[in-house]
Amino acid sequence: MRVCKFGGSSLAHSRGFRNAASTITSNPQRRVAVFSAPGARERGDEKITDVLFRIGERAGKGQSFFREKKVLTERFCSIESDLTNDTLISQEFLRSIERRIERGTAELVSMGEEFSCRVMLAYMRQEGINAGMFDPARDLPVTRDENGSTYVAVSDMPGISVVLESLLGSHDIVCAPGFYGNENRQRRLFARGGSDYTGAVLAMAINAERYEKMTDVDGIMDSDPAKNKDAKVIGSIDYLQLALMTGSGCGVVQNEAVELMLNSGIRMQVMNSFDPLGDGTMVYSRLGEVA
């Protein structure tokens, strides 16, 4: 069984959602899918998560967020209407902005991932796919350390596993929004890039055979392709090496997610969501592990 996670760049527009749904259903081993908030469509465009953070900041200063809400309206409605010929989910989320602001940053910002998941769920069901939803606001308990960082405790893994296994027993695909969990039913955000962490948690909870991290690049590169036109994809790497890279600023995978999976025994494959047949980069517990 595999868990796959789609980043914001893979879900920037309705075409990305369709592609993600096709990728998930193309392999029966892909049973759990985690979704980020829609990302930037092109250079100069904004990530939905950044727009939501700015709404919170402006609201906290008593400033208008009319422009930001207009951006959300256009992005949400265009994605949903193109996929389902409706905007009911978008309108529900847009009406909830003020209430979410009152409930705090996590409630507001997690709206992006929740939107992606809800719309994907609606699209899949419309296409006849038996899909269900794992709800982190209810079923992903988190803890905060002394520095305020949010993480999932090992002691909470069995309960997460029970919920996920139950959903898998009654659905072909289980969809989950990334980036957040709950502390006594109050939403808490993971560090930025936290949908990677959500995917890692769910992969470990069901002891997945593989965790597929879908992004908009062909894998983990040996150097920054923006600075080196000859940068090449690394075919394989181990978690310890990857942890050193992510700890030094390599942003392809969230550092906390890598550290969580260091001793999991679960392989991670970093691959291009628009080229799911590509090899990408395989991350092993240790190099030399048999593929």
C-alpha cells in the first residue's frame, strides 16, 4: 500500500487536480492521498497559503483584506467550477473566513488544504470513485514541544492507524488535507511544508510500502537547477543524507518529515506529479538496500 502526497505546485489549477486524481487511480496500491493548498500557477502568482496568512495579519491589524478575499474567490471558484460545474464548496469556505479569523491562525490557514481535499473528494465521487476523507481536525492528535513546534507523538500513532484502517476498509481511496492536526480539538499547524509531514505520519500509521512525494520537479537534484543548468536528478539517497540536505536548506522535502521517517523502514519516492512514470529519487533507510 502506498501513501502519496501532492504539493501545491501540483494543485495550482484544475488541470493539476485532474492529473492528481488520474495518478492516484492509475495504481491500485495508491490508497491514501494527502493534499496541499493550491500553489502558484506561474511566476508572480501567489500561493493560497501565503494569501491566507496575509488575511490573518491584516485582520489582526484591523485592516481590510478585500483584495485577498477576491484572490481566494477567483482561485477557489475557478478550480471547483472547472472540476464539478459548481462552487458550493468554495462559497462555504469563503463565508467561513471571518469565523475562522476569530478562531485563530491555524483555523484560517488550514482552509487551503481543507479546500483542496474537499474539492478532490467531490471530483472523485463525481467520477464514480469510492473516496472517503481522513479529518485531521478530529483524527490527527498533535502535541507541542517547549518551543511551540507541533508534532505527532509516537503514542498517538495506534489511534491514527485505527481510524485510517477503518476508512480504508470502506473506501478505495482515502483523501486527507495536509499541514495540520488538532490539540484537544483545536487546530494546530505543522511547520511550513507540513503536508509532507502529514503524509509521513499517515504512511507510518499504516506501515505503507512506499511514501510518494509528488511535486513539480523530476526528483531531488544534485545542485540547484536555478543556478546550475547541468543539475541532475539523484537516483537514490538514504534518509540520513537527505536529512543533511534538508537541514541545510534543500526545500524539496520538509526537514521534519525526513527526520520523522529516518528509522521508519518506509521508502520515499520523490517524483514529478506530471510524469508519474518517471523514476524520480528513491530514498532508502540506508544506501545499498535492495530495490
